[in-house]
Amino acid sequence: MPNSSVRVQRARARSVRGSRTGRAGGAAAAAMGASQTRSEHRHQDLADRTGFSLEQIKNLHRRFQQLSGDEETISKENLESIPALANNPIRKQIIGAFFDKRNQNRDEVGSCEQIGFEQFLMVMSHFRPPSLKTTAEEKEAMRREKLRFLFNMHDTDNDGTITLVEYRKVVEELLSKSGAIEEETAKAIADAAMLEVASTNVPAMGPDDFYEGITFEHFEQILKGLEMETRMHIRFLDVDTTTMRCGKFTS
Amino acid sequence: MAATRGFALLLCTLLMASRGASLASGGPVQSTSTVTADPGHNTGGGHEAATNSSSADQGATDGHETAPITTLPIVTWKWTHVSTPYLVALWVLVSWICKLIIEANHHVTEVIPESALLICFGFILGGIIWGADMVQTFKLNPTVFFFYLLPQIILDTGYSMPNKLFFGNLGAILVYAVIGTVWNAASLGLSLWGCHQGGAMGQLDIGLLQYLLFGSLIAAVDPVAVIAVFEQVHVNEVLFILVFGESLLNDGVTVVLFNVFDAFVSLGGPGINAVEIIKGIISFFVVAFGGSFLGLAFGLLISLLTKVTQNIKIIEPAFVFVLGYLAYLTAEMLSLSSILSITFCGVSCQKYINANMDENSVNTVRYVMKVFANGSETIIFVFLGISAIDKEIWVWNTGFILLTLFFIFVYRIIGVFFLTWILNRYRLVPVEFIDQVIMSYGGLRGAVAYGLAALLNESKIKEKNLMICTTLLVVYFTVILQGITMKPLVKWLKVKKASVSELTLIEKLQDKVFDHMLVAIEDVSGQIGHNYMRDKWNQFEERWMKRILMKKSARKSRDQVFKVFHRLNLKDAMNYVAEGERRGSLEFVRNETAFIDFKKKFVDDLPDITAGMSDDHTAASSMGRIDQVPSVSLEMHEQNMKGVRQMEDINTHHLLQQHLYKGRKQHRHRYSRSHFNVNKDEDEVQEIFQRTMRNRLESFKSAKMGVSQPKKISKHAKKDQLQKVPNGKSTDNSKRYLAGDEDFQLSEGDASGFGASGGSYPFPMMVSYRAGAGIENPAYIPDLDPMAAKIPPWLAQAELDGEPVAPSQRAQLRMPSDLSRLAPLRISARSNDSFAQADAPAARQRDDEAPAPSKRGGHNV
């Protein structure tokens, strides 16, 4: 449980921002109490939409404010200045993904300059681990969503296909930190990977066909064997135990 | 079947020859086992062998009496001299032949796991020994088991451990291995003791401590049995690593527990006070962690050593085994956990030795490791079966045995579910209910438990035999019954299986993306999580460990993605050759048409990829024709293909004659103990290489000129053709022309005109060809056949229509789709096209004779 001073501070920040009031009903309550309830409601709302627990949202919100310097939005520079990220070869792509409108569950393309906490949370929600309660269909949907996220990350020009040029860039960036591998090799690897996709998805390519890029369907197809369940999750602090409890415990 | 019978007979003969008193039973053993595998076929032989060997038995007794000699014996019978190693070797052979027979019947191993079958074979063998000797002379004794059979299995599992998976789940594995094992041991011991007090077992001289000792020896899940069963089931990787890791580590734990309780038993009830118990707990941790660290130290030592062994490549692999074994023995000497020691030795050294050693050595290590591990696993199971047939150990106590079985089963389930329930609160991806069921059902006990039971001191534990008997029954029950039912259960519960497909390049790439992405997200969300720690460890390893432990050259090519890329390329190349050989030659590989499509695919949109073939590209685009590649009609193509086919047949014969090197220095066999390829003659290699290059160049040239001149030069070819193509020369020529055009390079060309100038490398050679065009190999004087220029009209038409012949559908099909990965390489090879331009003057000379090809040649210029 976070101590109340943090909570107050956060509540104030939110009221300054003039965010949605939610369903705060306590008109008679003291101002502090009201904003507190409002923030709870807002968090509850976010929790419903992203699947995070309230605790996790609180934690992430704290981090968000730390990153943004108590601003209500965050910019690319804020993220780029995280020292731990400096060594990450695909830093740019990942930061880009945060500002990509496609990852906000809306039908827009392009990227924004600034994102608010809600968008931040949306992106984060792609990395939520499944719980025991998640059904097979839900898991499948989650998997698709994660793949979509990954796909969007590679598809930098928003055209629905990862072209060879785009993919080469990914591979080059990916291998850039390993030092020993030259650019030419990276290119060859990207080409080979591309051909792999092409040969898997379009087995009988005509002489005049040109494989213009990986579409999402192909992407899904080729990564079918990859066990996403263990690969695209991170642990968010203060995991609410209700979502993780083994419901079928028998002995 | 015939093979197995042959083996059985061979074995009978061997055993008869050995005349060992105890071994005499070996003869019928083998034949009986063959009988079970092949009913009604070998009974006669078996019987015969049995009688033979029993008669041999009598002869054996006087065989090894050493009487004072009166005269010089020419040969003497010295059985006692060799008996021990001989028996060992024979038993190894017998066990492995059991495996051979089992594996020959695939439909049986589909249902019953191999380990269970091996135990059953052990029963049969043991029964026969018992029948012959009336006493069990052979059984698994703990010294042999712990010193000679177990280490290599553990080393192998450690060495081939999927490290990332293992360390990713290390927490869970440790919980299962330590807490789970302690729980199993304690609960079983206490429950049995309780039941004993309650009077469920009648009169037994077992105290609480002895019960706990028994509990601790039987608590551990056995890695040998578990791997043997789970290997065939292909469960998902997380489940596998949990079961496997647990079984591996809890062996260490159980041995430690066993030793602690053994000491307690020696101390006796009154001697145990709080201090002793605390000492026991401390000793538990010291032994377990000490063993692990000792193993790590040895692993690092191996890594360091392999860094400098490049000069003794032949014994390089042996270091791994020797040091691994030393890690085991050292731990044993220091009374640390030897199993944990050798496990971590394998785990820690695998990465570095694989990078440091020569590829051959790495393969040797892998292979020998498997040979040892698999071999001793087989022996262990067979002997587990043999050990059962011994009247001494069968002390039946219904209450004790059934209760043990029941408690083991129940407490395993309780333990797994309870621990998983706790773990799932903290695990990122919870272990599912079904996986828990499989985990608890996969609690197979095995040889380690038996080995420990056999180690019990009879003077301290009166009911040792009952314990051995129970342990064996538990082993049989779990390995045979649970082993057999495991597969159906996995199917029935629809346990998530592992995908068996091999890793593709793109998957590997994405895997890497995931790694970096997870770290980044953790960084952004400001948490120090699993991925963060792993990233830090990787950085540390990159910076320090690799620098110290890896060769400089090895550090370079260590990238995972690159390795997969390399492997896939290798595989392609092999497919490529296999495909070529299936068709008779590698000709199709060099078929120009095979890569036109690739070029076309990429030329237009991605000019940079074609940088390597700029020569060709500019030449082609200057004609402005590259985009409008017409396709040859199917019928035409078929004809072409026929021609090609025939030509290839002819060529293959000729090629063989040409290329099979006729040794100049015959039988000059050299021997070296420290090098592999001493018998390869440098000159020979050089010459083969030169010949190949020569031919390639020649065929390039000829193809580019649009005529297949050099082919006709060959006298062999001519002879062959005359025999094969009765129609006469003109058809022949036209066909050959087709072949030359469509198939581009019939590389059979006789190196005409190149002989003298044949340098050693392709490009310098090119130049020297221009210069030394006049110097010709006198053996092959090119007789330019004017007929060659005759082109069938339809083809001439096609020629006029367009330059590069587009591959028809069929031509596309001829190229296996995976091969396309190699395409970039081939593109660069196309820069050789400049040769053709260089050769153009030669083509012009023939213009008057051959109008159509001249057009073609003109295009090319």
C-alpha cells in the first residue's frame, strides 16, 4: 500500500490536469477525499480497459510521472533519456512503438509527439502476462495482439507490410551491438529471413511474382511455432494476487 | 530380424568361447530374448546354445587350474586372467543388444517406453542367470553405479541443458528440487512410521530415523528414468525443464539428505540434539552449494583449457570428459554433492567449449557424450531388471510395500500441487493445472534410489533387504506402469506439446527482438525484473567472461542469429547438392534460368542487392530488356528438357571419367595419430580444384556464346553420342544446342584450351586465358564443329524474340523452393558475365557460320 502522501500528490497532479472526473460521487466529501476517489475511479476505469490491477496502475503511474517529470504527457526525449535503455540496440523502435497510434487500439495511423498516461498504459498492457483464468480464446487473442504489436513495430511506414528494406533495418539494428557482424552479413541475414517467409507463405511463386513484404497474416503464419506465452511478458510489480491465484487447486 | 538373429548367434558363439562358469547362462539369455522378439524362429538355436554352454560349463572348471607344466604349451587357456574385463565387456554388449532388439520393434516402443522394456529384458536375463547359477551373481552394485555409470549421464544432461530455459526457471526448479524432495522424504518417513506405530506392518525393526532415511533415499525423482520417458512424449518446454531440472537437482539433494540421515542413524536416537540437527541443516547447504560451486569452477577450468588446446586437436575433446569426471570425483572426495558438481560443470562449460574448440572436436564431444550416456543408461535399466531376480532381497511385507507405493504417489501429488500453488503466485506465466498433473505423475524413481538403498549398512539397518525390495518395486511401478501410461495421459489431457519444427531464421530473429524488447519495457516501467537481470548478466558475460574464457577468434562468430543463418545456409547447400545428385549432376545448379527469377524479383526494386552483379546489370539494362522477359512455351521447354536429360546422361559418364582422380601415387598410406587428413595429397586437391574451375569457366564461356562448342570436343562424348543417338549428327547437334542454351552450363567441357594456362584461381585464370589463348592442351584440340551452329528455326525465333530466356513454370519447379535462400550468392557469381563479353570477339569470328548465335552474341556484348 502506498503511503497517503504519495497518493495525495498524485491526486493533486491529476486534478491539475483536469482529467475526466470519472464517477466521483462524493460531492459532500472533502476536496482531498474527492480527488482521491476520483483517481481511484479513473484507475478502476483504466484497470477495466487494460487488464492491469489497481496496484500495478498505481506503480506504473508513479513511474510515468518520474519519467515525465510530473508532466501529464511524455515525449520521446523523456524515454530516450532512460539510462538503462542506452545499450538496447532496438531502442528506437521500441520507443517508437509507444508513440505509435496503432498500438492504442484505435483505427488511426501515424505517431504522436506526446502521449498521456492512458496511452502509456495501453502500450504496457501488451506485455501483461496471462493468468490461470484466461481461457484459450483469450490467450489466442492476446497472442494476436502481441504479434500485432510486434508487427507494427517493424512496419515503420504503416503500410501493412514489412518490406525487405524495413526488415533489413530491424536486423541491422538488432545485430549492431554484437559488433563482429558486418553490415553485409546483416543484410544477407535479412534477405534470407525474408526469403524464408516468402517460401513458406507463397510456395509456388510464379516467375514474375515479386514478394513485396511480410503481411500480418504471413507474419502470424511464420511465427506460429514460437511460444509467445513465455516470451512476451514481463512481470509488473505488485501483481494483484486475485488474478494469479490458481483457482483449480485440488489435492 | 535376420540381423538380430545374427547377433544372437554371434553372442552365443562368443559366450561359448568364453566358457565362463557364470557366463554360460549368457548363451540362452540372448537366444531367449531373441525368441521373445521373434517367436518361433530361434528356439532351436537357443536350445542348442543352452546345451552347448552347459557342456562347456564342465570343461571350464578344469580350464583355469594352473598345473605345473611339463612342456611348453603352444597356447594356454587363461580365463581367470581376463575374466573381469571380459565379463564387463560382455555385459555391456548384452545390454546394448537388448536395446538393439527393442529398438528394432518400433510399434512396441510406441506403446511401452524403452526404459520399461529394458527392465523387462533385465528380468529375463536375471531369470536365466538365476536358473543357471541358483544365485544372483550379477547385480547393480553401488560403486559401479555411482562411479562408472552415473557420471556420464549427468554430465551429458548438464552439457546439453538448454541454459536459458534452465536459468529462467531456476527458481521454480530449486523449489521443487529442494523443498519438494525434503517434503517427500519427511512426509513419507513420518507417515510410514505412523503406520508402523499403528500396527499396519506387523513386526519390523525400523525406527523413525530409519524411516526418514528410507524416505530420503526414495524421495528423489530420477533423471535417467524421467528423461527416458519424457523424451518420447514431447511435452512443452517449460513443463519439460521443470520436470527435468527438478529430477537432476533433486538427485543431488537426495544424496545429501541420505548422507545426513545416515549419519543420524549412526549417531542413534539419543545422540541427536539440537546442535546436531542444526549441523545437519548446515551440512545440507554446504554440501549442495559447495558441490555446485566446485562444478562451476571445473567448468571454467575446462573452458580455459580448451582455449589453448588448438594444437592437440585429437585429444582436445577428451579434456572435457576427464575434467568432468574429475569434478565428480573431487566433489566425492570432499564429500560435496558430486551429482550437482558434474551437472554444473556441464552447464557452465558448454557455451565456452563449443566456441573454443574446433568444430570436429565439438561434434566429437557431443557424440561421445551421447554414446556414453545412452550406453550406460541402457546398462542401468537392464541391471535394474537383473537385480530383481534375487531371492535374498525379496522380503515381502505387504503393509510396508503397498503403503510406500501409496504414500509416494499421494505425497508427490500433494507436494507438486502445493508448491505450484505457491509458485504460481509469483510466476509470470503460471504452471497450468494439466501440467501440474503431468508433473506429479512424472515422479519416476530410478536407479539412484536403488543405488542408495544398496548402500545401506546392514548392521545398522536390519531391514535393508526389505528396503531394497521396496525400492525396486517402486522403481518398477513408476518406470513401467507410469511410464506406459504417461503417453496416453499426455494425449488424453491434451498437454501442450512442444513444437517439433526446427528453428527458422526469422524465429530466431524475433526471439532476439523479444529479448531486447522485454528489457526495454522493463526499463521503461522502471522495474528490476527477470529480463533486466538477464540483460545485466549478458553484459557482464560479454565483457568479462567471454574475454577470459573464449578464444578471440571464437568470440566473433558467436552470435546466435548468425549461427542459425550459417546453419541454414549449410543445410541449403547440402540440399542443393543432394538435389543435384538426384538428377545426376550438379548441372541444374548452374542453370542460368534458375536464378533469373530471383534477379528479376529484386533487380527492379532493390538495386543495392545487385551491387555485386553490376556488370551484368548494366549490360542487361543497356539493352533495356530486363523487364520484358518472355517465357518459353511449355512444349518447347519439354523438348529442351529431354535434350538436357540425354545430354546429362552422357555428360555424367564422361564427367566421372574425367574427374575421378587417378592416383599417381597409389597406396602411399601414411599414418598419424595426431592428424586426420594425412592421406590427402596436396597436389591431388589442387589438381581436382583446377580441373573443376577450368570446366566451369569453359562452360561459362560456351554458354555465353550461345554455342556449346566444347562439348563436342570430347572424344568420349562423341563416342557415347554416336552410340546413343543413332539419328545422326544433326539432331544431335541441335539437341546439344538446346541443351547449351537452356541449361546454360553443361560443364562437361573438356577444359579445352585451358589446360596450359590453368591457374589455380578462377579470376586470375580468366586473365591468363585471354593471354594464353593460343596455348592449348595438346590432348584436346578443339575441333569446332560447324554443324553446331545449326539452330532449329523455332528456337531461332525464340532467340530473336528476347534475350534472357525466362524460366517457365517447369523451370521454376525444378528449383526447390528452399534453395532460394542461396540466391544472393548466386547473384554475385553472375558477375562472371564479363567473361562472356570478353569472349565476344571469339563469337564474332563464327558469325558467318552461325547467324543466329551471332545475334545472341551480339546481344550479350
